[in-house]
Amino acid sequence: MLDKTFDPKSAEPRLYATWEASGTFRPEHVLSRDSHATPFCMVIPPPNVTGSLHIGHALNNTLQDILARYHRMRGHAVLWLPGTDHAGIATQMVVERQLAAEGNVGRREMGRDAFVERIWAWKAQSGGTITQQLRRLGASCDWSRERFTLDEGLSRAVRKVFVELHKANLIYRDKRLVNWDPHFQTAISDLEVETREVQGKMWHFAYPLEGEPIDGVSEIVIATTRPETMLGDGAVAVHPDDPRYTRFVGRQVRLPIADRLIPIIADEYPDPEKGSGAVKITGAHDFNDFQVAARHGLSMISIMDERARMAGPIPERYLGVDRYAARKMVVEEIEALGLLRQIEERVIAQPHGDRSGAVIEPYLTDQWYVDAKTLAAPAIAAVEDGRTVFEPKNWEKTYFEWMRNIEPWCISRQLWWGHRIPAWYAPDGEVFVAEDEASAKAAARAKLGRDVELRQDEDVLDTWFSSALWPFSTLGWPNETQDLKRFYPTSTLVTGFDIIFFWVARMMMMGIQFMDEVPFQRVVINGLVRDERGQKMSKSKGNVIDPLDVIDDLGADALRFSMAILSGARDIKLSKNRIEGYRNFGTKLWNAARFCQMNECTPDAAYDPAAVKETLNRWIRSETVKTAQAVSAALDAADFAEAANVLYRFVWNVFCDWYLELAKPILNGDEGRAKAETRATAAWALDQILRLLHPISPFITEELWDKTAEFGPRRDGLLIEAKWPALSGEWIDEAATAEIDWLIGLVSEVRSIRSEMNVPPSARPPLVLVGAGPLTQERLKRNRDRLCTLARLEAVREAPATPHGAVLFVAGEATAALSVAEYIDLAAEKARLAKALAAAEQDVARIARKLDNADFVARAPPEVVEENREKLAEAEAALEKLKAAAARLKTVS
RNA sequence: GGGCGGCUAGCUCAGCUGGUCAGAGCGUCUGGUUUACACCCAGAAGGUCGGGGGUUCGAACCCCUCGCCGCCCACCA
């Protein structure tokens, strides 16, 4: 016999090991029997190789696993391809921190090779963590195909892509302003910059006009939030139509401190409405100024080094000074010169590195860029014409918005952990891009006519560059593998909206460029998990829910079910409490199975759902079919929340609350056809539940699949190999549904009346039923036994005639002698009846009014009108009955 | 500045194309444990569906407007 609860702690590892050993996670498991099976492929969003499972992973991978298991049961050849990402900057940061904590020398002192070796060591140590944790979640990935972005195959793909894009002029080297992270001392892409609002100041400086004053004006006032950059100013710009300044254009100002002459130029960029209308132009330290400077051929004076300390052609006292110290110095000096005109407090938008938190410095350097604009065009078209669809569809808008305004993608990073850029430089600086050094040498020889010393580019590629290739590189590209042929384009990508730009968009671009086909047919966007108050989870806030803790405490199924049922929202508010509720759901199912087992409801291979006779059994058959249809439809639409909801309600509120309760009198009754049929039907319905629930809660269902067969005929195989229920719509029996619905309504009414009885609970008789509606003596008689069970009563007797039509009263021994009148609280009954009468009258009036309305009859759909006619008839009938009941009640009292 | 999402019972949310919904879970309160389940069962209280206006025979659902809240994008000194 089953225990009272499921013990996930002992069962889950055992079950997972069984699955993994069975080979069912591999598509070959299906393909070996059916080589034409429909392929279904997903690539995992690769987690950081040295990371550990957080709640976001739990959500994302639960949803993927649900799809994987669902499609597997549908007989598809499912490949869910796992892997990890080297996560360049993140991993390098972690290891650097470790070095610091251990008091070791920093990476620069250590040298590149030693440092990279150190990261590999860290990867070897911690790299298996997250994949083990995914197993604990139940993820049915094909581990035999696990990949890593830095493994040999993927590295080869990266080099080939780089070389080909370079050949096609879609990758190029350029000197322009980049977002420079002074902490990591690397360039980062626009996406890695986080703008934060901070309280800052705006300083107004006067720049003295060189030469004669104009109309008595001898200075131009500019405003800046970054005074230190003035040392690099190349001009002062004013709007060409600004009447205050047009006459100054062409003149020069003397840049204070730097003591240089710079021109006053006219450009559309300055907004006359803002500030003084005159803007200092620092081409090498501001993105806007860069463009202005470029338009006017101004020299770009770089005045900082890679650590954001002052450098370059500036007064000696500034050399090597940190930018913020320099800011202070500049302000003091300007003030001393009498040129400080104003200081404004204001909120300014300041760019920060998303990893380091350091304030980003626009910095003029040579970097490698991808021509994203060109690659984006077909990627936009692919979504426009539906070759790839987003679910929910709204996200397409976000995708379009970004793709249509895309900027060149800076892909080089001054880091050591990552794919080294396959470019080699000759001594004279000429660059040779090739897949390996030998090819680069050959190219150099061909070009220069002799062998030269080549030096490989020091930089590595942005992590997202290799991730962008993930859907085809993991399938074996550039080799033309069987997998690539079979599984590309992949079927569905499940990921968070926070990486639509970072990842999804770039996969679209690269996939189409190199495979001539979209990388995935559907993108399912999942929400972000937050705490119960909607706050982002973070260690510093201490509101983190660790999925591993949850699995330890409540089991993986509880976590998974929670993830599924909450997944509809964009912000998923999670609390432990909530997960507990879904653990309870598992227990409920477990106990239903336990009940079935106790009553010898064992699966019967010969069972034919089409042949059942009992109303109750025809009803649960119908409900099961409807549920299966709803769950299938929901999963097809990637509506996990709906699927989970439907199952929750079916299992708890239909199967347990009503079917099993109504089945009790039969199961407790005499042996016979009805009892045998009910046993078999209960077992059958439970089986269907296990199948339908398996994708969401694989562990408990697998365990029950095994246990429920203990006393019956042995099952062959695991639930994970079982087929998704294919239930005929013809098994839906509306007559049975109506019958049982009536019964359920009846019992509910009984319970309600009983609880409203105006006597102390202890004196309350077990049950009194008043039927003012379509209740008849015959029906009551027919269902007497079932009602008895439902109300947990010992006996049922028929009532004599009552004021309300039929009355069923039921009593235990102690109250058997009481009369009907004592059972019923007449006052309460009158009030009820009055209320019902009023409601019924209103009903009739409302519907009648509606039907009298010519406009409604003319304009509403005919079936709606017809429906209303029927409703009217029903309402009128109900009203009549109530009136009769009321009349009789009157006579009694 | 642009865009997206939200504002429904104390809390978290359902409510899919306007015509049985004003709903569910949790929490609260009341009552219930001799054999499926107290991780349970039965019941109760609780909401002018953010404000205002409009369209309609009829609006939580459509339109306008206002108000908060959250997120994303944006080069403004």
C-alpha cells in the first residue's frame, strides 16, 4: 500500500537515474524505432558554466522540460540540447575576485596564459554544478550532446563565422568611440551599458572670446556635467539659427586651463532652448560631440588612459590624475580664474557597466564591429512574415523596435577569457584574418611576398558572439551533420525577455546568414521571477528563493508545478507559501491514487472506455476527455499556466471532490458489474491524469505509474515512454454530464442549507435538503445512496410532502426521530425563498426586456437571441416553481 | 522623450473574440479527524473590477482622458 505522502527526496534521484539510463532523453530512443518521427528540437539557453541554478533557470528549464516531455509523449523525436556558456566577462570577474580574496597576484602580474589556465581550473572544478542541478530539476536534456561555447567544435564555428563575415565586409575594424569600462579596462557593447539616474551637478563655465568683444560680449558660457573633459575640448558649437550667437561663428575662444584656442562653430546639434545654447565639443569623450567633431573635421583629443586617469596633451599637473579628482581641480581652477558662472544641482543620466558598476567612459579606440544593420534586415523580415513567431506575440514589437534602430555591434573585448579574435598583424600593422595562424601566414606571404612575423590580436570576442551561433554550432556546424539536417531550424526557443536583444536577435541574424533559415520557428518568452512583493530577487536584499532549497524541502515537482502555473505573468511573484500549495496538490493526487489502490482500482488492459454504462463513469470519461483536449491545446500554445490550471482543477475539484466521492457507495457496495466497471474506470482516469500531468510533474507521476501497477497487471516500461492520451471526442457524454452536474448542484445546495440552519452546530442535524428547483422525489430516490455518502451520513430516508416540493432529509441515529419541521428553519427558509423569488423575477424581467428590444433581436447574433429565448423559458419555469413553493410555505406556517 | 505591461476580495492573480460570472488560491473566521488525503473536508465574511467621460439595448472587458506602479529603449550639454 502507498504511504500517506510522496517522498520526493528519496524518489527523485532514483527516478532521474532510471530515466537517464533508459536513454529516453535521446532522440535516438524514438528514431531507432521510427526513423521518420517528427523532430522537435530546443537548444537550452546556456547558463554560465561556473554558475549555479537560480530561480530564473528553474522557470526557464521547467518550461522547456514540459515541452520536451510533452512532445516525447506525442511520439516526436525530441532533442533538447544542453550546454554551457563560458560567459567571458562574468567568469573572468569571478576568478579575478577569487585571486584577490586569496591574496594572490592579479591577472596582469600573473600573465595571460597562467590566468586563463586558472579559469580552466575553476571551470573544471565548478563546471558540473549547474548541469547536476538541472538534473535535480528533472530536466530531460540529451546529456550525450552537451556542448560548451569554448569547446573545440564551437570555437571552430566561431572562427569560421568571423572569417566569413570579415570576407563579406560584415565584420570590420574601426576607430570610434566605444563604451569603455575603466574597471575591467575593456570595451563593452551598448547593451551592456546600464543608464542610471544619479544626483549630479551642472557647471557653467565662461570661455573668453579671443580678440575683440562683439557688442560688448567677451565670453561664451557653456554648461557641462563633466568639467574634466574640457581639457579635451575641440570647439564650442552653437545652432546656426540662434540669433544670439551667429555673429560669433568663425571666431575663437581661449580654452581656459588648457590655454588653447578653439573655434566657435555652427551645427544643428545644440538646442537653443537648452542651457546657454552653446555647447562645448569634446569629440573623444562624448558620443554626441564625436559626431559633431567628425562633421567638422575637428581633432579628437583623447585626454584619458584606459583606467580613466587623465593623460595626453594636457597640463602636466593633470597627468595621471583620476577623472574625479581632475574634475575637482578643473572646477577650482575655473573658479579661481573667475570663470565659474553657475552650479546647478540636477539629476543626470549616467552610464554604468552592467557587470562592474563602474561609470562608463566614452573612449576612442580601435575595435572590431559587426555590421548589424545589414544582418538585421533579413532577421526583421523573418519575423514579419511569420517564419519565426514570438509567444506572446507582443514581444515582436520590442524585437522590431530594436532591430530597426540597430547600431554596429562592438564585438572585441580586452579580456583574456574567450575566443581570441582570429586576426593577425604584420609588423607594419596590416591585418590578416584567417581561421588559424598557418592560413594567416600563408595569406601574408601571398600578399607581402615573404614570411613575416605575425602577432595575433590580443582581444577576445564578446561572449554573445559565440552564443549567437548556438542553434547551429551545437548541432555540428560547420560540418554537415545528421543532427544539423534533422534538427535545424530548431522548433522552439524558450527564454527570458531580458535577453531578446543580447541573444535572440543575434541568433536570428547569424542563423539566417549562415544557414539561410531562421534558427527557431517559435520563441516562447517567459517572465521574470520576483519575490512575493514584486521585488527583483537579489542576495543583498536577502529575498532570494534558492530552487535547490525548494527542491530539498518540497520536491522538484512542487517547484515545477509552481513555475508552470505562475508562468503566464510577466513578473512572476513567487513565495514559498505558494509552492507549498502546489506540493499539497501532489499529495492530493498521491492520496487519490492511494484510495484507488485501497479499492482495488487497478489498470486493466482490456478496459474499453467506450463501453462504460454507469452514469458516473460516463461522466468522468467525458471530463477526462475534455481535460486532455484542454491540456493539449494549452501546451501546443505554450500556455503552461493554463495547462497547469486545467489539471489542478480536474484532479482536485472534479476527480477527487466528486468522482471519487460519488464512487464510494459503489465501491463500498456489493460486488457486481457496476463495481467492476467503476474500479476499472477510476484506474483508467487516474492513468490519464498521470500521463497528462507527467510533463509538469514528472517525478510523482512516474512513481505512481509504477506503484499503481503493483497489484494489477505489471506495466511495461516507464511513464516517460508512455503515449500522450489520444482520447476520442465521441466519449464526451453530455447526458451524463448534465445528470452529474445536477447532482453536484443538489449536494452543494444541501450543504449550504445545512450550514445556514439556525441552531448550534452540535444540535444541527446531519443534513436537510430542500429542493425548490428541478428536484423530484424520483431523482432523489435514485441518488439517495450517493447523496448519503457525499454528506457523510449514515442513513437516508424520504421525507413526507413538504412546503417546498420535495424534501430529502437524512439523519443519523440520534436525530432519526425528529420531524421535518424541526429540521428546517422556517424563517431562514422563507428568507431564502423570498430572495430566490426576487432574483427569479428580476431574471425573467431582464430577459424579457432584452427580447422586447427590437434592436437586440435585429443586431445580436441569432444564436444569442435563441439562447435568450431558452433562458426566458427556463427562468419563467423556475419562477413558477418558486411561486408554488412560496404558496405552500405560507400554508404551512 | 518613445514603447511595453499593470492597476479586479486583506495578499497573489484568473476573467481568451463585450450578453450566468464578479471568480480561484492563499490568508481570516466557523464547524468537522472511528480507514485516500489536516499537505484534508464543509461553510462564511470580504470587491461601486484605479478616477472620470464616451460608444452600446448591455462594459471588468471597446474608445478617450486622468492618476499612480513597474520594466525596456533614447545622444542631450
